[in-house]
Amino acid sequence: MLNLSNLNLVVSTMELTIVLIVTAAVFLVFIVIAIIKMYKLKAENKRLLESDAFKTDVDESYKDFTESHLYDNK
């Protein structure tokens, strides 16, 4: 029968806890970075939508044809 206490593969509770805390900290850093980038992109999108590039200009070449002589507007 195998004696598990003699094997080097046995991990103590303290080592497992440390590994889990480090892993959780790394993922927490990734989540915080993702949230910061999301807010920056949201602000950039809002700024771009409010800029003149997305505002529609009225086409000045269009003329209202209903004011012509064919409709007898007096």
C-alpha cells in the first residue's frame, strides 16, 4: 500500500491556500483592468458621438418643390 506522507506530491493546506490566493489576485487584477478599459471606451464612444463627425448636416442642395408654380401656392 502507498504511504502518502512519504510522497512529495502531497500539498499542505497552507500551500494550497497561498496558490489559490495568488490565482484569485491575478484574476482580480485582470477584472479591474477590464473594467477600467470598459469605462475608457465608453467615455471615448460618448465623446465621438457628440463630436461633429456624427452630426447630420442638412443638405442645402435640396429645394422644396411644393412651392413651385404647379401647386398654385399664393
